[in-house]
Amino acid sequence: MPRDFLFAAKIPKSITHVAKLVDCSATLDTFLAEVSHLAPKLGPLLLQLPPKLAFDPDVAGPFCKLLDADGRFTVVCEPRHASWFTPDADAWLRERRIARVAADPAKHDGADVPGGWRGLSYYRLHGSPRMYYSAYGAERIELMREQLERDEAPQQWCMFDNTASGAAAADALELHAALS
């Protein structure tokens, strides 16, 4: 494993999709204790939200306070409801030092570019046109390389989630070679 290798960890669906960020402090504490064992190799924690979870500071605020109680974790949020792609939601994320994921395919205007806190960019590529299956191909990999090279965030992550057909590993290796 390369010396600078870091792990990104996804917050469990039991917290994000089942509990919808409410009354989940015990489950979150367990998860955070488990991923803490990865330190100092732990990168960002991915908070992928369900498509129907609208931006509501009264729900997300208390959860994010629990998540960052001691400042140990870097958080990236992958919202999937249109209400998260507004200047107010972006400012709210920025104030809490939470980066917003740039996702492909983008389901809403602005979902394809990083947002929130700009100390980190996190690209999550799910496969397009067929989510989870489609390989990106040389042309799309080249566009991603160009985008990463233009990105001014001090830390960049690019995750391929097109795993159903086994395309993710090949796409990641192709992008890595293009960036080298």
C-alpha cells in the first residue's frame, strides 16, 4: 500500500436512510469508534443522503454536531434532494466545514460540481448512462482528468461506484494512469 494511501468510509444506511439522521447517536458513536481504528489512514467520511431527505437545518444540524463533536473527522455530503443545491444549503455546509460531493450522473442542477466547504473535492462517479453498470471510457476519463487538474481544492478524491459490471477498478486505474 502506498505511504500516502487513505481510506474513505461511508456512514451506514441505518443512520442515513433508516434513521434519516434522527435519534441515531448510539449507532453513530459505534461507527465512529470503529473507523477511528483506521487513523492516521482515515480520509473523509461520506454522508450519502436518501433522495427524499430535503435540506432541513433542524434535522441535519444536530446530526452534524454529533458527527463533528471533537473535530477528528472530515465529512463529505452526497445529498440527492434538489433543496441541497441552493446557495443557502451550500453556505450551511461551508460553515460546518462539510464538502458537497460532485456526483455523476447529476440528478439536479449543480450536483455535478463540488460545493460546500472547498478544502476538499470529492467526485463520486456512479456510472453513466446506466448507473452502477456503465464504464466511463477513454473520453470521459480524459474529461475527468482535466477537471481534477483544474480543481483548486487542496485535497481531491475521485471514487468510482460503477461496480455492478466490474467497471470501477478499470476506470480508476485508467484515471490514475492519466494523472501520473
